Amino acid sequence: MEFFDEFKTAEAYGLHLMHSHAYREAAALVPAGRVLDLGCNNGYGSFELSRHGHRVVGVDVSAEALDDARRRFSADNLDYRQVSGQDLPFEADSFDLITSFQVIEHIVEMEPYLREIRRVLKPGGLAVFTTPNARIRLDPGMRPWNRFHVQEFTPEHLKETVAPFFAEVRIRGLYASEELYATEFNRCQRALTQAREAQRAGRPAAQPVPEPIRDAIAAAVKAVLPARAVEYIRTRRDGAPAAGGPAKGTLTPADRKRLAGGSIYYRDDGLDKALDLMAVCRR
């Protein structure tokens, strides 16, 4: 199942290809089993996991996102639940694999978030996290220019954050063929340039979050789950960048075909230039 028509720019489509690949990578890490997709947004990743034979529970704090997920990405081996509250509503040792993709950068109270993931993960099971690579997005000490991110991670910081909760941690970096890599790398560099200019001018790097959205984020963070504010969900689903200035160029069918034909892969070296980071953690 695809939803290409929703992506209006090459940048938005490139992000979708990158994020979808992460789910395929994670799905192959364990034999078919029970999977929790924590922070599933509108369900495209949960659906991808279900296509690999896993029994998947996709959870998110946003009712709007889950309604969208049930409408477009359903399967017999896929269940969606709206989850809020300090504790995940699952018994200990419930899941063979837990994915929490593009979520950890939204979390304020990191300890309960990671503790709960470890609790519901089976002994020997894998928890897999993805997050943007701060090395290509921020100068040292700079606050995230994406106004919905609480913090962003270098490879070292990501490992230091998750390591106390797991027996083994492996950090990998996402790379892609030349055009796809350049599309995302250049988007981040434009946003970084704007953030530097704002910093020099004494302006905030990003506009303040409107009060209703800020309240939604605060409620989500208090619930430990990802800050899937309604505005953020709608923005990403409609194909516009969440931050970093206007998207470049209209996506054409030829663009889709060419970008989809490019390679996307993870590697263990060269992490400083990776587009995204993946932490593979074994309990």
C-alpha cells in the first residue's frame, strides 16, 4: 500500500522513503513475533511491520492519527490503540520487538519512557529507535531548529542515553544513493543556515509553538509517549517540512520513480555524516 499522491515535494517523499526503510530494516531483525510500534503516527510503519508476518500493536497519543491509521492501514495482524498515561498498558515481557521511530527526540522524561520499553520487551528481545542525526543538523550547543524536538542526538549521545537500559546497544547510520542523500542533507543544511542567521540576529531559531499545540505537546510528554501534536501530524502528512523553510520543488511522477529507485541502507561506520541514526538495543 502506498500513498504517493500525498507527497508534494521531493524532500517530503525522500523522508517517507527513509522512514519506511527503517521499518523494513527492523522487521528483518527478529523472526515473526509480537511487535509494539510506539509512536505509530498514522500507521504506515505499523502496516509495513505487519507485512513481514509480525503481529503488531501500533500505539499513539493522537486520536486523529489513529483514525487515519485504521482507515488506510489495516490488516488482520495489526491492532491500533490510543495510549496515554504514565505506564504502558501491557504486561511485562510482552513483545519480541519494539520500534519507536522518530520519537525519542520529542521526549522530555527519558527515564520512564525507556524504562517502560524495557519492561514490556521480552528478555533477549530488541528495541529499535531512530532519530535525526544532530551532526548534520546542528552546531554544538545549538537548540533544535525543529520546534517540536526537545533535543537531538549525536551518535555518542544516543548511545549514552539508551545504554543504561539495555544489555547491548548498536548504533547505525542511514545512508542513501547520491540524489536521495543530497535531498535530505541539503534540506537540513538550509535549516541550519537559517538557524545560524537567526542566532546572530538575536532571534529565536524557530517560531514559538501556538498555545493549543504547546498544550497538546505538554500532555503527550506528560504521558511519556511521543509529542504527536495535531499540527505536526497534519504538516508531515501533507508533505511539508516540519521546519527549516519552504520545500524545494514540486514532486513529479518522474521524481517519484527516480527517488524510489535509489538505494537506502544502514552502515556501522561514517556515523557523523549519516542522515538518521538507528539504535538497536537488546534486553
